[in-house]
Amino acid sequence: MLIVHIAVTMLLGAGIFFTLVGSIGLLRFPDFYTRLHATGKCDTLGGGLIILGALIYHFFAYPETPLVPAKLAFLIFFIFIANPTATHALMKAAFKTGLKPWRLGEERR
Amino acid sequence: MKLKEKRFGILLTFCIMAVFWILLSGIFHAFCLISGLICCAIVSLISHDLLVKGESEKKLLKSLRLLLYIPWELWQIVLANIDVAYRVLHPRMPIDPLIIEFETTLRKDFSLATLANSITLTPGTITILVEPERGKFWVHAIAKESADALLVDQTMQRKVAHVFMETQEETETQEAFE
């Protein structure tokens, strides 16, 4: 059980780290497109790792309800499909409205 | 052949839906199970063509290759996150965004969607636009190195084309048939 606790803590820690980095990137990056780089990637892996940690913990702590980990696994699967698609949709919307991407040396927006 | 493919589509849709029903309900009473299976049968008879398109061949081989592609993709996602974390936390923010265009040999919806999602999840690149007729992609890259991975190495395009069997020669022969 100790190994499980260590693994779960590491997964949750990594997930929180990536989500935090995504939020910092959202604040630091200069324009819309680069901000989507930060959130689109970090939220996918961060959220996925947090759910994976919860999945492993539930699997070993409550073995009498094996369906909950299965549902969590479905959640990870759908997040990994839906998140890049949503990022791409936002990108496309911004590109079609004619938002110019930030180039090196310009002022931040 | 046509009928066989249709049957395969109905069966596959039914199996997927039944698995979903059982997993998500978690109730194993006879009434619940049987009513669920009847619903699955009706839905898969009516709308199996939404999930399984009857056009392409060698579905099993393609799904197998897709399964092999997923671990590589997951590793790329981890690399992408470390890359973004490095760029965010670096005091001087080493970014130099640019938009690149390139053409691929892919034509089918599913393979284009897979490549677009893969590009979005891998280091430093996000898909902006896809033009299905020519397999053309517009991609926003956060720095020069990540753009080069798509323009020069083209590992990802080759991998996806390999998975869906739409490499250069195969696409050309398909067009020759049409």
C-alpha cells in the first residue's frame, strides 16, 4: 500500500505541477495563440495525471467497486480527445477572425 | 462483401454500446441488462453507419497499428508538456512564434483528425486549419525547433500515414483508380 501511496502522490504532484505551469503560462505568454499553447497542452496532461492518480488510489483502496476506475479511465480517454479538439477550434476561430499572431520583438498584448 | 461489411459494422457498434452500457450502469439485474441490450440492438441497427464507415478496408490492421501508435503519442505528450513548462518557467521566455504550412498525403477524415490532434498535443505546435482536399495543414509553432520537427523530420506525418496506409504511393494508386 505504501508504494501505491507514493505513486499516487507523485502522479497528483506532477498533475498539479503541469496545471500550475499552464496557468502561469496563461499569464506570462504574450498573445492569444501562445497562451493556447500553454493551456491546451498542460491542462490535458495535468488533468489526465490527476485523474490517473485518483484511479489508481481508488483501485487499491476500494477494490469492491471496480467500475469507478473504469469510468475514470473513460474520462481520461475523452479528455485526451476533447482537449486538443477544443484548442484547435479556438485557434481556428481566432485565425479566421484575422487575429495577427505575435512575433518576436513586438509588445505583449 | 457489402453485406458482410454492413454486418461487421452493426456487430461492432453493438459490442461497443453494450460494453458502455454495462460499464456505465454497473447494475447486473436481468431486467436492466436485457433492456439495455435491446436498446443497443435497435440503435446499432439504425445508426451503425455513423460509427463504422463501410468504405475502408483492412480495419483490423489499422486498429492494431493505431494501438501501437498511441504509446508513442503519449510519450510525445509528456515531452510537449516538459517543453512548455521549460518555456513558461524560463526567465527570458525563449519563444519565437511562427505559422507554417505543409501538405500531407492524408485524405480521409479520420486520419486527418488524428494528425491534427497529434500535432496539437506534441511539442510546441497547434493545428490552426486543415484543408482536406489537398491534405494541407496550417500550424502555429511556438519556436523554430518545433516547426522543424514537422517541416524537416516529418516523423509524425510518416507515422500517421503508416497507421492509416495513406503513404505517397498508396494515395497515388487510389487516385489512379478514381
